[in-house]
Amino acid sequence: MRMTMRWFGEGNDHVPLHHIKQIPGVEGIVWSLHDIPAGEEWPLDRILEVKNQAESHGLHIEVVESVNVHEDIKLGLPSRDYYINNYIKTIEKLAEAGVKVICYNFMPVFDWTRTNLYKEMADGSTALFLEKDKIRDIDPNQLVQTIAKDSSYTMPGWEPERLEQLTTLFEKYKEVTEEDLWSNLQYFLEKVITAAKENDIKMGIHPDDPPWSVFGLPRIMTNKKSLQRLLNLVDDPYNGLTLCSGSLGADPYNDIPEMIHEFSDRIHYAHVRNVKTYENGDFIETSHRTKDGSIDIYKVMEAYYDTEFNGYIRPDHGRHIWGEQCRPGYGLYDRGLGIMYLWGIWDTLERNFTRQVSS
Ligand code: DNO
């Protein structure tokens, strides 16, 4: 496996590259041009700027997370061809800079969603928390009105300045069913995978987080069956997965090690983190350690080892510990601990394998 760490860019991430470089075994950063709106073509000079910054610390930029997909593509509007064309031009530029994997998602309106970004844990750390019923079937228009009236009632992604835009988007998604979203995804992939292949860049879709509908919006990348369907939409190795243990693992019915075995040849990029799930569907993000959450991270790593995983991997969200002030989920400390835990498991698996072979 090829260990990486997410980095949000100079002036945008409190973690400097030289700190990332000091984490054992990290060879590259996972990055993006976060200030460029979804749908716009990325300028080559901006891409090369990040490449130079990373390389001056001995780190590569082979994984981009994400090149975001414009809502018009997800909605299947006539303007989608323009945005798909920009997406393809961005792929070509990224290839020029040596990028090998693009992670993206197809979640309408919101990316990952939580109801509390700083939920206190028993040890005094804080972590990302989701209360399922608070957001599952709630009428988004009612929520918009509540937030507009009382600005103390906000949720991540629902900042008052976004409300107008959100209302319009919700309106547009009213008629979009899950099947519509599937066919819009297929339309996108049929065009983009050809370009990705020509440019030797593997596409890895990120599953929906949480893996169920929120605010009544359709969500389709939620379980083994849907991952299989995605891979069949364009049956080509360049159409692959970012397998995120924490996103899929929020649903206790998802068996992550089983998915790793099933889709091993199409997993280009792995996100590993743990979550503790509760009977009512709520979940909280814990340390990466198996004992702290509901996902058997040992078994996840064993599945990657057994399938000879040679793709990119990163620790995912961490808790906020040791008083660190950071972006929610993206502190240095707990992700650094996470990386060492993943290496600990991996190195032990490797040592045991070597011992078995030589005895
Ligand atoms: C959350 C991340 C996601 C991921 C995107 C990929 O921390 O895992 O935001 O980057 O969904 O498009």
C-alpha cells in the first residue's frame, strides 16, 4: 500500500508539509484546488504550483481529492455537456502533472454530512457525530425556514449565506429519483472514463456519507450492490472505487472486508477510519483502533493485505485531541496516530507472512 495524507493547501491547512513528511511512511499528499468552483477547468499553473510545493518536501501529488462534479451533471441538465467538457480538460492537465487517481463523489448538494462536528467524548476529545433521525426525512424547506429565522440553529453545510442557493437546489432535485441519478452518473462516466483512460488516470468514486438519503435527497452509492452496479456502468478498470471504510461502515450491514475482497481489482484508493454505530442509526467517529469503534480495522487491513493491495491509502477523519485547533476531522495528531496503527497492522501481517513462508 502507498500511504498518503490529505492536505488542503498552503494557507488553507494548518498542517505544514514538513510535518506531514515526518509521519513515517507517508509518500504523497492527497490534494485539491479548493477555491475553484465545481465545473470550472483547473489552470495548469495552479496544479504545478502544488506539485512544486509537495515535491520540495519529497512528497508526490498522485491522488486528487476531489475534482468535484457540478450539480448540473448530477441533475442531468442540458448544460451538463459544458461542465463535463471542463472536467475532461482538467483530467488532461492533471495527467500532465503526473496525477494517477481522481477521487470524486456523486452526492447531490452535500458532501459528507454530520449533525455535530465537535461532539465531546468521554476522554475529553471531540469528534464528528451524526444523529440519523435529525436529518433523514426532514423537509429541507422547513429546515431552511427554521435556520433563516434562528441563525443559532445551523448545521455543517447550512451556513446562512448558503441558504438561498440551497433552496434553489432543493427545488431542482424535487423531481430527481434515484434511477435518474444513476442514469446521470452513467452519462457522466461514459464520457469521462474514456478521457481518464487515454490519460492514464483512474477514477475512484467515493461512497455516500452517510450511506443513506439525507434531507430527502437521493443517494445511490451506499452498499455492495450499488458499488457493483457502478462498476458495471462502464466495465473498465479506469472506472473504480475509493473504498471508504467509515462512510460505508456507518451502515452495520455493510461488510467492509468482504467488499475489499470482492472489488479488489477496482479499488484504486482506500480511506480507512473507524466509527462507532448505535442501534438507532447514530454514529460517532472514533480513533482508528478496532477496539474503539464498530469496524474491525484489523480485518479491513488484513483484507487489503490478502488481496495484495498496492493502491493509495490514507487515514481518514480523526478526533480532535491534545487541544489541536483544526478543520473538523482533519487534525494532524489523531490522523498521525491512525497512520501508525495502520502501519502496525500491516507490518505485522507482512512479518507473519514472511515467517510462514520461511518455516
Ligand atoms: C470527507 C471526505 C469526502 C471526500 C469526497 C470525495 O472527509 O472523505 O469529503 O473527499 O466525498 O469527493
